[in-house]
Amino acid sequence: MTLKALSIGGACALVIATVACEKSSPARPSDVETTTQTASVVDAKTGVTLTTPALVSPANNQQLKNVEQPVTLTVRNAVTTGTTALTYTFEVASDAGFANKVFSKDGVAETSGQTSLKIDRLAADKNYFWRAHANSGSLAGPNSAVRAFTIGPEVTLQQPTLVSPGDNGSASGTPALTVANVGRTGPVGQVFYRFEVATSASFASLAFTNTIAEQPGGQTTFSLAVPANTPAGTYFWRVQATDPSNAVTSAFSSVFSFRFQPFDMRQAIILDSPRDLGSWDETTKITSVSFSPEAFEVDFDRRTGGNRWRDQPFGSGSLQYTLGMCVNPNGNQWYCSAVVQFWFGRELTASTPPSYVGRNWFYDGRWAPIVGYQPQNGETVGLFVGSGNLRDAAFTGPSCPMVCERSNVAMVPWHNDDNAFFSFGANSRVAVPFLKR
């Protein structure tokens, strides 16, 4: 069988109704698409003409993420004057001259209009070149243009590790679920964590779920907004990390269980403060809680401004409010006490260093059975404020000397020696997604 190459002009004359001519040729294939000098071939014995296919996708110099593999190569079908069904050969190389082919496939059957082939996975973080040609029986058409594409670096996220509550632990109020930030490889983008809570270890039916952005400091915490009617019981939780920009998802973490006990201040034991404190009217909301090694700052929406809590007489001066805490040392009984007195304008940092609470707040028998109790990192505690002086207060609501009001109890994970910030919605008793500073 004798073949001869037609000029580009001659090939166009034969197939002008079907395929347009392409001009060539750039100096650098990685910059612009290259074309071959021959647009078609003719079998001298049979007279059958066969043109080159046109490349469709990937586009020239297209950047592909590693997770987008396997890559699909697509060409616009070649044109033939013969009746033999066409097949195609696809080639991928690491160089524009195709001296180092990394993939090749012959005999790919033609499909209507365009023909595609899903190729094998290629090594990540490399540049590649691809081309194709048509075949009519033993007649091989000319190679197509050459296009370049890039496979990006491999990006991986390791399996998340749950931190608190620990397996078979306990939580109440607004449980703070904490996961260690995942290990990763490659140029990872913004990482998000999907928290799932279910009533069974199978996670067949989810009770709660939320996705939040990764927080700095090595851990990410989600404050679970539990409806007031959520029953006590055992719950199961797990976490999955994702990087949407790279379309990468980790495996789910292992599954931990915890015993949930709803928080109700009316069921708490009040120490060294009015014993009916839990039944007082809630007239203000905690707006933020900020931890640092030097202090924890608790702010609320009636501390300043025209609607602030008014000052109440105290000794030779006045007090505006008392800062308090609720703790649950053994997992089945809450204790609450308002301890630190604040006059209007006193700095929020007057609370005490978080790691000194045991010695500076609960230091004598007035706080039995929590004398010297020091919350641990990640332990859920409740923080609140009450109007006036509530320390060593023997009165109750009916005998209130002026105004007896309190805030909601904000449930947050305790931080002894690092920085953390919790922000609360204006009409919410629970933290919006937790941010570490």
C-alpha cells in the first residue's frame, strides 16, 4: 500500500464541507497549541483520504487538579472518504516531542461527532503533552496538534482525631465538640470540618450536623446548639475534614460517644449566692467570652449603654453585677456560684487567670463541695452574670433588695492557658461557630 501526503490546501479542498484547515506552528508547545504540517493523507491504492482529528479537551495549557483524574481526552472526529469505521490512537508524553510516552491507546472506536478516552492516572505535579490520530483500517492518519496540560500536586487530608468530649464522656448544656486539626500534604486550601451527632453508632439518622471552617491553634471546636427539649441520653459523634478548593475529603474520624445531660440552672445547686438564682428573670444575654492566659472576659448586652443594668448600693460605693460560673465535676450534678463583683466600668480582665479559678474563686468552705475545683482544658462550663451583689448573698427573689435579674448561662469549653474567643448571637443562648484567635 502506497501513501502520499497531500498539501494542506489539497486536504482542505477534499473535505471543505466538514473540516477547516489549521495553520502552524508555534515555537513552544507549552505556550500555545501546535499543529502538524500535514492535514490529511491519501491511500494511493484505494484513494481513501483521512484527515487529522481536532483536539477538544483538555484545553491547551489547562491546569487540572490531581483529584480531577483520571483525565478524559476528547477529539472532534476526523473525516474520511472511505467506508471503513474509524478508530483513534491517543498518546500522552512528558515531552513535546513524544520521546517519553507515559500513556498510549490504539483502537479506540469512534463515536458520533466526538470521540473520548478516559486515560490512566498520571503522576501528580507534572506537565504533559497529548495528541491523537485517526485510523482507517491499516491507514493511519496524521497526528493532530499537540496540546499541553498540567496535573497539579497531590493534596491529602488525614483522618481527623477527636479530642473532647472523650469517648464515653459527658456533656450538657451547649456541648463543645473539639477535634484536632488534621494533618495534610500538598498545597491545601481552606479546610472545613463536618461535625455529625447521632443517636446510634451507625449514624443512620443524624440528630445534629454542622460544617465550620478550621480554627487556628491546632484544634477546631463546634458549640452544639441543643434545643431545650432535647432528652438526656447517649449520643455518638464523628468528624470529617474537607478542602473544597481541591475537592479533597478525609475519611471520617473514629466514633466517640458521650452522655448528654440538659442544663437547667433551676436544677443546679447554688453555692454562696441566692439559692433561687436559677429562677430569676433572664433580662440580658451573654454576647462574648474571651480566654487568655491572663484572664477570661465575659461581656453581655446590658453592661453598657442606655439600657445597662443600674448600679446598686454596696458598702460605701456601688456594684453593677456579679460574674458567676457553673461546673459539673462528676458529670451528674451542676453547681453554680456568682463570685467576682464588678462595679460599672471595671475592666473585664478582673475575673482572674483561668488556671487560677480553683484557688482564687472556690478557695474555702463556702464553695463546698467544689472547694479548689479547677476546670480542665476543653471541659464545658457555664458562665453568667447577675445584677448587683450576689456574693455571700442570703436573700432570695421575694426579698430582693432592689432588682434581681440574671443573664442566660453561656456554655463554653474551658481554656486554661491559651487564647480562645466565643461570640454569641443577639437572640441566642448558644455560641455561633467558635473562633480561636
